[in-house]
Amino acid sequence: MRSPSTLVSKNDHLAWGARPLRRIIQKLAHEPLADYLLEKNPAAGTKIRVEVDGKELKMAEG
């Protein structure tokens, strides 16, 4: 499953529009990415790959 599909599949409130999806992206993508950047401290310009691992998104260089 691709990362965008994983995020969209978590939205239980389709009638509410984009607001729930924005919260899902914040929780499952933005916060883990920020943690990854602080922990790994990659060089400027490094590409970060987002992979689906079960029900979670994992960050990796590449």
C-alpha cells in the first residue's frame, strides 16, 4: 500500500471534508518526520523516503 493511500484509509469521517485528514497527516507523517530529522540530522538536501510498515509510516534516507 502506498503512503497516501494509507493516510486516506485512516479517515473515518469522509463527510467532514479535509479537516480529519489534516489531523491524520499531522499525527502520522509530520510528527514522525520531525522526530526523524531531529534524531538522524541528515545533511541539507537529503531526500527522505516514506514507507508503509504495517499500519505505520517509516522514514528512511534515500
